[in-house]
Amino acid sequence: MKVFFSSLLAAFLVLTVSAQDKYFSVTGTVVDGKTKLPMAGASVFCQNTTVGTITNAEGKFFIRIPSGGYDLVISYTGYETKMFRISNGDKANDSLLVELSEKDKNLEMVVVAGSAEVADGWNKYGQFFLDNFIGTTPNASECSIENKDALKFYFFKKRNKLKVKAKDNIIITNNALGYKIQYQLDSFVYDYTHKISSYTGYPLFEELKGSDAQMETWQKNRFNSYVGSRLHFMRSMYDSTLKEEGFQLEMLDKSNKPFLIKNPYDSSIYSVDSGEVVINIKGRLRVSYKNRVPDRKYLIQNNFPLSARTQISALDITDGFVIEENGYFYEQSEVINMGYWAWKKLAELLPYDYNPE
């Protein structure tokens, strides 16, 4: 009996250590940059996850997150937002000191005074904003913005650009995937001349409560959004399972002619450094996903043959990128989505702590 109990205890300890290794903690203090006084109630969250908290009376915070990489966002009303890249390999995760600076109110007044704000912005550009921010996929029809009045629309005639900003976090309910998203929108810009949209911001996810039937539907829809997605691709690239997961990579030359990358794990392309995967690729990378056919709506909207059997996306890469084990990568501003991934916007977005298993 004693031997049996010892075996169980050993197995339990192994499982406990294994489970602990899959998570890491981050602690820190948020203070006013000028007075150095602690800031209670500051928002602290890992963007594009379900993990967030607020600071206590002493300005301190604690979060526990699955292993990988994240952008840690710290914000407080009237102060500049700060963001830090963190991962389970960082040594300073237990002693972050964050100093927030007040926003320049005079600068804000100048911007407002010289703005090109559209008085009836939502009526004129609301649906256009939804199509280019939330998307036009089937799931997008089940998404709604709960506080449209938080949005402000600006049109600049000389530059032929539309800009959208938000005075508060945008609250988005995604009834297709079962999430409520608080999106701290920095700005959304649409260039009418080049027909290009871009936006920056910090989303925080919250799982909706529902019946068993709803939960099952949400799990299925999340999995359908995940397979073939950029998140799925990044995790497969990290795990060296691209072929097994259904991905094929090609580079495009100057004339946009593709040539197959036979070994995406060649040392000239793929290397591992301290648990991170470094991808040394510059230019346009075409990613084909063969395990799912493209959505019919996507093919119709882009005048592609309805007989197409492969989801084709592309990444414009400035100077390579680095992938963490949860699929997070950086620098994200230097990797631009094109093709199928560009069509799948916020309505298909999943948090970095989503686990398909």
C-alpha cells in the first residue's frame, strides 16, 4: 500500500509540475509618472486574450496566463496607454514598474479644433466601418457594436481618407463565437485611393454565458474559425507541423510568380532561439490551406471561381518575424495580411489563449 501511495504521489507531482510549466505569472505596480503615486483601478490586460485585471489600492496587479508571448496593455482614463511585450522566458515578469503619463490636453484640443469630423458619421459611414473592421463573413452578421455613440468619424478630402476613433472602449458582442470584446481602438483608417484599410487597437475577450447547446455551437464555430487561420498557421510553423496541418508555403518573385518552399524548416529560414522560433523571410509569402475550401461568400465577393478548393492567403513581410509557442508573433506591424486572411476580420478573431483541444 505504501509503495502504491508513493507511486500515486510521484505521478501527481509530475502532473502538477507539468501543468505549472504551461502557465506563468506577471506582477507589477502602476504609478503616476509625475507624482510617483500608485494608481488604483488602472486596467491591465494581455491584448487579444481573455486575461485582464485592475490594479488594487496600492497600484499593484497580478495575472496568470498560458505560456507564450503577449502584448501587456496598461491604461487609465486621461493617461497615455503603455504596452510591453512579455513572455514566459522574461526574467522581470515578477517586478514590473509601469509609469503612466497624462495625455496632452492642449494637443487634443488642437486636433479637435482642426478636425474634419463628420456630424452624421455613423449614418454615413457606419456600415462601411463594420464591413472593413468586423468583416463580411457569415459570422459578421451575428456581431454587433453595443455603443455606436463612442465612435467618431473624420473624412479628409485632400488625402481621400476616412479615419475612425473611439472616445471609449468599443463593446462588441460576437454571438457566432460566444465572445464579448472590449476593443480599445487607437484608430481605423481607410485609404480610398488605394482601397486599403488598417487599424490598431487592443482587444480584450470575455466568454459569453449560454446554455449547453449554445456552448456546443460556439465551440464548433470557434474551431471552424481557427482551422486554416493565421493563428493556426503560426502555431503550426512554431511546432514544425505545417504539412501535417494542411499548409503549403510559396514565395512570390517580383512578377508575382510563386515557387514552392520545399523545406520551410531549412536553417536559412527557420531557427530556434531561447524557445522562440525565428523566421528569416522577406517579401511576399503565399500560404495555401488545403484542408478546407474557401467560403462561398468570399469567392463571390472577389469574383473567384466557385470551384476553388484551396484557401489562399499571403503575408507581406518587411524583415522576418519571431513566433512564440501560443502563436503570438512580432513585429506584427511589419507583417501585412492579404487574401483569405485579410477577408477574415474581427468577426473571426480568436484570443491567443484559445485552445482547440
